[in-house]
Amino acid sequence: MDNILFERKNTINCKGKLIDLSTPKIMGIVNLTPDSFYDGGNYNTINLALKQVEKHLRDGATFIDIGGYSSRPNAPSVSTEEELKRVLPILKEINTQFPKSLISVDTFRSEVALEAIKNGASIINDISAGDMDTKMLDTIADLQVPYIAMHMKGTPQTMQKSPTYRNVVEDLIYYFSKKLDTINVLGINDAILDVGFGFGKTVEDNYKLLNDLDLFKLFKIPILAGISRKSMLYKPLEITPQESLNATSIAHIIALRNGVNILRVHDVKEAMECVKINQLLGD
């Protein structure tokens, strides 16, 4: 019975299409902000964003994740109006140029989530799991779309100011047990769990979570990992984000071995190679 339940939860419904996550899928990142930690400003025009979307899809991405609010540590906040201004024109154009694409919008604001889904997005990716906007979970329940609930300690402006845990893995398991209770009561059917690497965690915390990701399978919902080119990889190696592709691939393999269903990445081709190698390794 346990395996049947887990298998059933390894599908999500995107616009009436069931996506089977028992084989891990890739979510390609397209940051629409001028100040993201790795590729800020590279894709903040429609033409540049469309070229990156096309590349991600060609390289094998199942999902495209776009966002207009930089959540890197200490990033300045922007208004809801500015976030919508960044996201909606490009979202509409992606849907026109790539009508079969499945677009995730990275936002913690219920108003942005609502407008994004109205304009063709398939998934909402919330860095705060509803903690930064009390209307978010009710909005998702009304929309009935897949929802990525990520753990973050604090806000992007405060999260890296001496984050502490009693035990980071146990604390996050407790957090998600409470959060998913609320999500289930509201009738949100397609929740996806993200432990939030780098969001209010020390380097040591991040590696404890990476090593013990398989423990989060107890919730029997899909798990997403966003590790790509993050400081947990490049800082210990004393390299730059631009030099961290090899470290990213190593971390992706570890995450896949621990049961991750979606990798959120900057480099789709290389992440697809990790999925294929992991399949060759078997269980």
C-alpha cells in the first residue's frame, strides 16, 4: 500500500495533462530580474527570455520557471506592480511562441500567482510556502494548480543573518508536517516539497539536507531541489557561480539518488545527463 500511495503522488496535473514524475524532470530557470545571483539581467527582455526558453526546451526541460522578484540573499524588494510588469509580458509571449510549454512562476504573492495562472502559467513556485502572503494558499486552492511549497527562514532580506536550528532536518520535517496539513485541509491536490537550499541555512545545514533528502519522501509528495550554482557549492570551493557547473552536477546526482523528482536548474542539458546517469545506476 505504501508504494501505491507514493506512486500515485508522483503525478501532477498541469492544465489537464498528467505529468509523471517517477522519472525525474528538469525545470529550466529563466530569471527576469536585473539582479539574480547568477544570471541577473541576462534574460530581462522578451527576446532574450524567449531564446533561453527555446534553449531549455530543446535541451529537454519539462518545465520553465520564470520569476520577476530576486530572492538572492539581501536582494532589494520590488513592488507587486513591478513584479507583474516583469513577468506578464514575457509569460504571454512564451505561451504564444511555445503553446505546449509548462510554465512555473516563481512568486510569493497571491496577486501575482492569480494573474500568472490567468495568463497561461501552469505552476506556482512559492519560496515562502504561503508564509509571506496569507492569501496565497487559499488562492492556490481556488486555482487548483500544482504548488511548490518551499521552506525559507525569514525573508530574502533577512534569511542569511545567522540562521539557527535545533536540528535542521528534524525542524524542516516538523515544518512541512504542519504546512502540508494546512495544504491538505484546503484541498490543494498537487503540492510539491522544496527544502529551500540556501534560504536561511548555513553551508553545513544545506549539506545535512542534501544528505538526508530521502527522509522527506515520508510525505509521499514530489520533491524539488533547487541547488544549481548556489553558494553552498561555490563558496567552499572558493570559485564563482560561473565556475560551479561541475559541483552542481555532483550535487544533482546526490539529490537524484535521494529521490528528488524535479531539478530546478540553470543548465538543462547537463542536468538531463545527470538524470540519465542516475537511471543507469538503478535503485
